[in-house]
Amino acid sequence: MATINDIAVKLGISKSTVSKGLNNARDISEEMRKKILETAVELGYVNKRRQKERKALCILVENMEFHTPNQFGHDIILGFKQMAEPEGWTVDIVPIDMEFQRGIPYGVFMMEHGYQASFILGLTLLDPWMNEFRTSRIPAVLYDNYVKGNPTIASVGCDSQEGFELAVRYLVSLGHKKIGLISGPLESYILKARYNAYINAMEKYGLEINENYIGLGYFVNDSTRKYVPKLLGEGVTAILFSHDVRAISAITECEDRGIRVPQDVSIVGFDDLPMTAHTLPSLTTIRQDRAAIGKCGFYALSSLLNEVAIGSILLRATLIIRDSTGPAPSGMPGLSGSGSVSPGCFPIA
Amino acid sequence: MATINDIAVKLGISKSTVSKGLNNARDISEEMRKKILETAVELGYVNKRRQKERKALCILVENMEFHTPNQFGHDIILGFKQMAEPEGWTVDIVPIDMEFQRGIPYGVFMMEHGYQASFILGLTLLDPWMNEFRTSRIPAVLYDNYVKGNPTIASVGCDSQEGFELAVRYLVSLGHKKIGLISGPLESYILKARYNAYINAMEKYGLEINENYIGLGYFVNDSTRKYVPKLLGEGVTAILFSHDVRAISAITECEDRGIRVPQDVSIVGFDDLPMTAHTLPSLTTIRQDRAAIGKCGFYALSSLLNEVAIGSILLRATLIIRDSTGPAPSGMPGLSGSGSVSPGCFPIA
């Protein structure tokens, strides 16, 4: 563990100057203070004194709405605070973006604010700080993201494998055989995990894995518009979606084309966003218990702060059956609104 | 949630008799008491009053030594108690075997002793209680074992995938290309997980996966005797073992045959048992932090008791490099003691 002396030697300055920098004293230059903090992070220095003074955590949020109970991040943050605050931690919520990350290294940001650890929501593999997480010594828990080989970083999320297995089993019980997947591009940890979960679930139930049953696209509505008719043209009778937002977009798309849900195609989402109970038809989906994710985030952080090197926690997934799934169509899907294919041309294996 | 009334109706007896049975009153027959407890378990009844009266957990242990610090289970149990007892839980250690499990259903055992939850070490997929865990409503955490689809049962263990990836990466850096696996039979969850981890790690580093590089056998010494020469005969220069005990047996076997470790073959264990530092040569192995496993076991149980449905927690694995691994032999392995193969016949790819 690096000491104040190590930082002083490295920078060729006195220990008292280092101490001033670490404790935000006013009588050193901003430039020097920054240099001290950056060197402290580089050497893995831990400010024990500030740790004892103040129990402070932050939740870093990117690309995720969280202000109202209907928004995805709300209950995650609530669950985390429900565990953390009774134990005397203050929890700050800090929205971040790529620009912000480029402006300041993660370690310097954390040290500047005296945060001992962070819970991180919404980052993708492309985010600038992800690189720093590979070597950071500050305990952090990532939601739906994973950093290899760093024992101070843990991951929490919902078990995609269990979720898609439940969905595929249910669809098979309804007579579906050709089941498709529509997802975002595989540039995030969680989308890769869901893609693999889909492949494994299909394999497990002995169903055909066919690249023509899979559509990956960045823009939600564009890819729905492209892939829903394409998959139906391949004879797919049920589609899993990587997220509810895509599944809801597909319901709208089907309505526009006169494709009936679930008579012509069954649709399954992932997340159980509050709005999914109120779409028409209401959405069958895989529930992530978001308050539980927040609670687990705190469990994982506590364990890292106690030097118990949790790598990952996976929560159980639950299949919520609503009206967007039904028996597989038997020969006459009736896709009267679908321009590119005519009804009756979908042989059901 | 079932009530005392539900049990009374089901058995056609009065509520006060049910209550007596649930609270171990002396003035009802043993037979009736058992029937009441079994019905309570069947209906999913939770004895809230006893829960409040007494905070009691048990650790069920099968096939695992734990009495002295050198034994595998010791630190797991210690870690668990270190978390649980300060929070006011009493923790009983209960050694069990197949016979014991056949004698009493798990739910009845738990209810009879007033345990609210259990931490379970050492059971395999063949154990009689495993079947009951599929539907049990009593929170339980299994070490190195997994029950699908039951949100009151969680799993904790060390990340086999990460462990074998670290080991294979290290062996590749030493020039090894043909890397073998010797393991027990794939009838336990954890051995299946390690087998898959081996396959994935080999794939990840672009190494040949060949069934002739793999030896699976029940009896430790018998399978070592059979598979070590067989794998070396295939040109394998490094062997991963599913457990330290097998790796240590292989070191002895190599010594008997005049095969030098690590000059002729590198050996990597899994677990980091205390004795592995003192074998000759000392064993390179993948460490499971056993105290951390115990602590995580309690984290997971706490979360289940708070209705946060953790499915699994995986701890980080660490590669501990000692003397049983070295550079890949370059053409003349010098297996003078190996009867079935002559030296020099191992082409190194």
C-alpha cells in the first residue's frame, strides 16, 4: 500500500504538501493538487483518515432515467439507499456521460469527493472509465457489466440465462419451434450475455439456431421495422427481445402492419418496465427486480469494502406472463398487412 | 402463505393441536407432531413466532473435514460465523450423510430444530435432499452447487472460469500448448463447471481441445495412475486438476515414475489447500478464499431472508504460482521412468 511519502518522493515535493493536496487545503495550487491526486491514484494510495471521517458512496449513472418511480433506474437507486443509509453511509447520485469521463480520471474524481466506493449504472464497454476499472483499487460495483481480473470490482445483474430459459420453455409449451431474437448490437457486456443466453436456451430445448432468426441493430425502431417482417418471413412465430423498449416498439410495428399479437407472433420482453403492464396487448416479459438489484449492489460493495472479493452476483429472473404470448399459429398466420410476404407461406415445422 | 388453519383443515384437527405440534408441546403424540410438521412444510407454512423468538441458522456439512485450520471446511465455517454471530444469530454445525437425509425430510429437520435458514457444504447432485431443494421455501445457500428456478435457494462459489483462464494464460506464457485436465466424474455441479471452464479456457487461447487430453475418474489415485502417463503419451506438457488432492496425488505418481515436475510436466491444482505450500515441489494452484466463501454464504443468506432473490455469487479466483509449473519441455521430456512411452517421442507442436 502506497504512503504519503511514496507520493512525495515520486513528485519530488514535501510530505506536508502531499498531505495538503490530499485534504483539499487551499494554500497549494490547483495544478499541484491535481498532480498529487493523480499520483495518489496511480500508486494506489488509500486515504484512511478521510475514510474514517466520512462514510460516502456515490452512484454513477449514465444513459438511465431514474427520477420518477416509472423510470428504470429509480428502484435500483432506492434499493441501494435503503441498504446503505441505515448503515450510516451518505449516497450521492452523480449523472455522468462520456464527456465528463474524458474530463477527469475516475480515481481522481473519487478521491476529490472523498467517495470510498461507487455503484455504477449504465456504462457500456465503450466508456472511457471502463479502461481505468481494469486496474483501479477503489471498490466499485457495476450493474450489468463485468471487469475481468480486478478483485476490487464486482458485477451485479439479473440472470439472463435463467430468464431466456424460462421464456423459451414457456414458448415451447405453447407449440412454438422457430423462436427469434431481436437485440441491440453486441458491444455491451449485457447484450452479449443475453445473446449467449438465447443461443444456449435454444440449444437446451433442441430448437434450430439460425442466423436468419436473429436481428441485431442499434436504433430501436429502425431495427424493429427491419427485423420483425424479416423474421416472420423465415417462419418465426415468437420473438425474444433484449429489452422491453424493443419489444414495445415491435408491438407498435405489428399493429401498423396488421400483424396480430399474439395470434400471429408472440412477443417477449426483458426488464418488466412499469409500462409493460399497460401496453396493448400487455407484455409478457422477464422481470428484473430492480430494488433487489440496488440492494445486491450494496451487498457487493460492503463485501468489497471488507476485502471479500466478490466477482459477480446474479439475481433470479422471473417470467411474467401477460397477453403478448399465445399458442403458435397453425399454418395460416394471417399476416395480411405484411407487404413482403403473403399469408400462408409459413410452413410450421 | 399457509396459515395454522390451513394445516388444521388439511389434517382435520383443531388449530390448537396444530399449534402444539409446531411448538414442540409435549402433550401430543410424536406421530401427530411429525404429521403436523410435514404438512406445514408441504403447505409452505412459515413459523413467524419462532422466527422472532430465536435467530438460528445451521451449517449442514457432508464429505468435508472442518475441525482443524488445515482442513478445507474450517475457514468456510469460520468466515460464516464471523458474519452471522455479531448479528445475533446462533449457528449450529450439523454433519450429515445420505443415511441421515433418507431418515428425515429436509423441511421437517429444519422446522423441528427451529432453524430459519441453512448454509450447505459438500452435497452432490446425488444427495436425497437435493430433490427437496427444488421446491423448498426455507432460505438456503449451497456452496459449489446450484438449484434451478427456486428463488429461496442461492449458490456461492469461486469462479472456476476465471481460475482456469488465469492458469491457461500462465501456462501459455511458459510455452505450453498441449494442456490436459484430470478431474473427478461429472456428476457434481462443480466438476461440470470446472470441466466447462477448462474447455472454454482452451478455446479462448486457441489451444487444441482433444478428448485424449482429458481424464475423468472417481478414485483419486487410480485415475492419476491411469491418466498421467496416458496424457503424457499424448504429448501433454501441463495438466490442470479439478482439485488439489488430485494434483498432489499426481506429484507423487510422477515421482514414482521418475517424471520430473515441472521439467517434464507442469501441474496446477485448484483450491489452495494449506498443505499445497509444503509439497515437493510446492503446488501452483488456483486459490479459493475459503473465509470469503463463508462470508459470502452469509451475505447470500441475509439477502434471501430479506427476500432479495440472489441466485448465485461467484468469488474471484487467484492463481498462486509456486514450483510445480515451469517452461514447457522442448523436445526431450526425459520420461525415463514411464514404461508405456519412450523418451523423445513427444513432438511439441
